[in-house]
Amino acid sequence: MKITNPEITEHIETDFYSRQYMNVNVILTFDMENNIGETQEMFDLRLPVNANDKNAIIFFHEKMFKRIFNKCKNIGRNPRNLIKISTCSDWGVFESLTGHDSLVSLGHSCKWHFGKNRDDLDSWELNLIKLYGFGEDVDMSWVNDEEIRKALGIPKKLEWRVS
């Protein structure tokens, strides 16, 4: 079927077939040092963005965390020792292509924490632990101490749900 109306063709090419990439700088913080004494790994990802991506939470949930899990395996890091994921992303690509708010615009810090025996994890973080095993070998119960939390400036968590 040939589409002859330029408005329809432009709409289809822009909204359905258009793909761009969002650059994401990632810092992974582990409980254990690697062979050169580092607890962090830094790398960049390019996530494909389509005009039909539903929202920022689902976008990251479906496109980023599996890549991070695989990256851990590829660099010889155990995801069960991962205690924090920090990201900085070019959300303008996502917002302009999808018309949806970024995680930052929604008030998310774009950081995820993990570990056993924490009472400050939100449902998204708990879901990532269940899916990928992030932080399952690390006892982070010290984070629950209110005096330590205040001294370190660790805020109480907002609730983020993947739906």
C-alpha cells in the first residue's frame, strides 16, 4: 500500500519509524573492590528511543537494567555486590521524541540503591533486586540507623512504581 498524503507519511515516519539514541553515563558502585582496588565502574550506554515509548519509568526499566546486568557479567563484576546505580542521561532526546516527561522532570534522582536488610528501598529498587539480584550479597542494614542517615544526609525515599 502506497501512502500519498505527505502529512500522513510525515506522521508515520516521525512517530512510528523514527529511532534515535539517548546517551546514558552510568556509574556502578560495588561493595567489593575489583582487581585494581576500585569499587566503581563507569561506562556509557546508548539506549534506542522510539516515539511510541510509553513513559520514562518503563523506558529505563525495559531498556537499561538488563544492559547493566550484562555489563556486570562482561567486566567480571558480580551484580549481587552492586549497591548503587547512578546515571546522567540526555533526557532531551527522550522528551522531544516521545512527548513524555523525563525521570528528572518526574522528580526521580536517577539513582537506584540495593542491598539486604534496608528499609529505605522503594518498590522499583526491590523489583530490580528480584529480577537481577542486584545487591543480594551485601548487608546494608547500617543504612536503617536514623542517626547515620541524618549525618550522611540520606533522605527518606519517594515511592516509584513500575506499572
